[in-house]
Amino acid sequence: MTELLVIGGGLLGRAVAKASRESFRTALTYNSHPLQMEGCATYPMDITGRVDLIRSLKPEYIVLTAAMTNVDGCEEDRQGAWKANALGPKNVASAAKDLGSKLIYVSTDYVFDGERGMYREDDQTSPINYYGESKLAAEGFVREICQDSLIARTSVLYGWNPAKQNFVTWAMEEMKKGNRINIVNDQFTSPTLSSNLADMILAIKDQTGVFHTCGSERINRYDFSIKIAKAFCLDESLINPITSNHLSWKARRPMDSSLDTSKVSRFTKPLNVEEGLNAMIMQGMVAE
């Protein structure tokens, strides 16, 4: 019997599976990129289609991390974004309700407009791009179908992932090559180490409602990049500060979507940027 099912084999899905396999019989699903993980059963599943696998596994907990996360891509392909980010979670929620499984849905800071930052869980949502709209719609479906569900909103996920780059690994690679990088200094978020988010999710898995599960520090992208350079002993002079109006984004971004972590801090410790980067360094040493 599967006790905990992680849906989505990306950076976060793998982190949750790694963290949960010590205490739970864990299964992990993937969509287009097959994967294997020691201590976990892995299965293919597309949440936008049939989700019979969920019903056959009968998990006690379901952690839904799968999503279309390319913000500009969601703006260009709204039909695909709605299917992946709204209807997919609705399918999973329906299966969870049928089984009596606890559903933990991972959402985003982009449900907010970014006008002020340090948002609390009960603050008014108002997304300004289609990625945020589709994720907020999913929150509504999940809450409506599974009233005991947990919604975990996060921000700028980073960590080691051989399959796909994230902001930290991209910045590191560019600086290692000696390439200059232009980074905005007027967009603030709450960067989150994937393993820390996994730990937070497992710590609050039996709670209900909305939790902001992200890094504890509000920081702009440029300052974040400087801390990345310092942590990994790279040349911070390669980082060039710019303002967001110099970038040709297809979708608008919230200028300050940082999240307040007071609520989740009652259960476990969200890491600040330096703590997260230091933990990432240690994880890299273990992997080597």
C-alpha cells in the first residue's frame, strides 16, 4: 500500500519523495520524463487525463506538485495552462475526495498582484498574469472539492536538479563560465530551497487551509544573485543590476510577491537565503 503519493517528478516532487521515503511508503509520478528513485515506486501519469492510478494506489496523502510553471508560456498558451494548472488539480482533487485521501496542493506567490509584498495567508489574492490565474483557480477547485485540503504557496524554488535549471543553478553556471548576467533589482520574492519546502510540507501535512511555505527572507533578484556568488565563491562583479522594464517579458510579474512565513514557522523552520544556499552546498558535497 502506498501511504504518500507525490505527483510531479520535478525539483520539488523529487525533494518531497526523498524526504518522505524514510517514514512513508512513497510513490512518485512523472509525466514526460521517466525517472527512478531508490526507495520509491515510480509511475507515469498525466493529471490532465485519467487519474486511475491514484485510485489504484489508494494513498493516505497526496502531494500535488505537477504544474505548467513557465510564466510566459502560460501567457502564450492559456488553454494549455488552464488544462495543466486548473483542470489537472481538479481531477486529482476529485480522486482524493473519492478515496478520502489528504490532498496537499502546492501553489504560488503569483496569486498576488505584488503591490506591497510580505503577504499573509488571508490577504486578498489578485493575480496579474495567467499563470497566477490558473493556479488560483486550482486553489478554488481544491478547496471546494476537498474541504480538509492543505494549500502550500511557495516562491522561487531552487536546489540541485540534473533535469532542469532553476534560477540558482542557471546563475551559477553562467558565472562559472565567466559570463555577465543582467539581474533585476526591483522584483522581490521569498526564495525557497526545495528540500526545505519538502520538510515544511511534511511538517504540516495534517493541517488544513492555506500556508505560506517558502524561504523566510524577502529579497530582490539582484541581491539574491550576489548572495549566490558569495556562497559558491563566484565573481559577483559579473552580475549587472537592471530594472525590470529592460526585460521583454510576455507576462507581467508581481514586483513584490514576498510571503510572510509566520504561520508555518509555528510548525517548522523556513530558511533564509544564506541558510538555504549553505544547505544546498552541503547537499552537493554529499552527492559528490
